[in-house]
Amino acid sequence: MDELLLYVAFDIIKTKIYIAFIMSIKTKTDKTTNMSSDKCAACTGKCCCYALVDLPAPRSRLDFNNYAWYLAHEDIEIYYDDKKWYLAVNNRCRYLDENNRCMIYEKRFEACRDHTDENCEFDSDYVADLIFDDPFQLLEFAEKRFKKKGNKKTKRKITLKK
């Protein structure tokens, strides 16, 4: 009887090891083919077509003027969302192939590794609270903000000549 129990226990352990092995092969296959979910299979590379950089909150007219200078460049936007400021560089990753697959997937960057299908933008309609794509638009926003707050630190008005 003890031999039978030992045999059954060994068989269960062997089966669990086999299942774990098969699952690890499946996970490795998914990672190497970049198909961890249905979203990945239909991916258009949306998250690989821009880079976001955290910006310190602008506190002065000079800060806004400097941010306006960023917006004077092509394919740049500034987002304000959830009380945070971001610089968006709207350029496609150089490592995407014509099918929107990563050509360096095994050696991809940490930011790419951290991006999971849970925070995937493939089926998202997300829009930031404020989006600035024109320097004059940002400067106008800043002027209204400073007038509203009655900021007397910097009396000089923000201007750029058109």
C-alpha cells in the first residue's frame, strides 16, 4: 500500500513538473514572437510611436516660454493630465518593422518590457486633460492662468512674435 501511494505521489509530481515545463515553453514562445495576447496579435504599434517625458510643473512665465519653445518643433506635444506635465515626442520607434513588430524584442528596453497589455492603448480612447501642440496656445493658457492667480512675481507678459 505504501508503495502504491509513493508511486501515485511521484506520478503527480512528475505531471506537475511536465505542465510547468510546457507552460515555460509556451511563455518563452509568446515572448519571442511578441504575441502575449490578442491585443499584441492585432497590434498597430500605437505605443511605439511616441515617447513621453515627465516635465516639472511650470511655475513661472519663463517656464511656460521655455515649454513653448519645445512646441515650436515638429511632432512635439505637451500634455497636462492628473496634475502632471509631459512632453510627448511623436516619432515612431526605429526598431519597428513594417508589420509593427519589434526587431529587437529579446533585447528591448526596460520601458518596453514594463509596458503590458494591461496598460495597452490599442483599444483605449484615452485623452489627456489638456493637450498643447502649438506654442501660442500654451502661452495663451499661461497668461490666463497668471491673470487668474494674480501672480505678481513676473509682471512681464509672455509673448512670442508671430
